[in-house]
Amino acid sequence: MINRVYWTEHEQIHYQDFDDVVASLKFTQALRKTPSVSLIATAINEQTIVGGLGVDSVENGKLPSGDTYGWRKRRP
């Protein structure tokens, strides 16, 4: 999985690729503290993600914790 972080700094677009999601989140957090950064976006290139992030499985509309799974893909 490739996680790409985009940001705008001094009116120029930059990006950096990460193999590790945690590393990309830490990088994004550091960018948020940089006054010259005006926009941050993240894109994940993963074909197997079909639901909300952080969900391991759904059976009969329930998460492993027993909570109801309510995420829906919104189509334009």
C-alpha cells in the first residue's frame, strides 16, 4: 500500500510517498504545525479497502465489537 501526502507550501505543491500509514500520519501532523503550509491531503492507493478505515470485518451488519456498522459508500 502506498500512502501519498500532498501539501502546498509557498504556493508550490509537494508530495511524499510512505509505505507505512503511521509514518505518513506523523508527517502530516508535523506539517499541520508548519505555518507556511496551507493545504494537506492524503491519498491511499489500496484496491482492497472497501469500507471505513480501521474496520477488520463485518458480519451481519456488526463489527467484531458487536457495534452496528454504519459506513456507506456515497456515490455522486
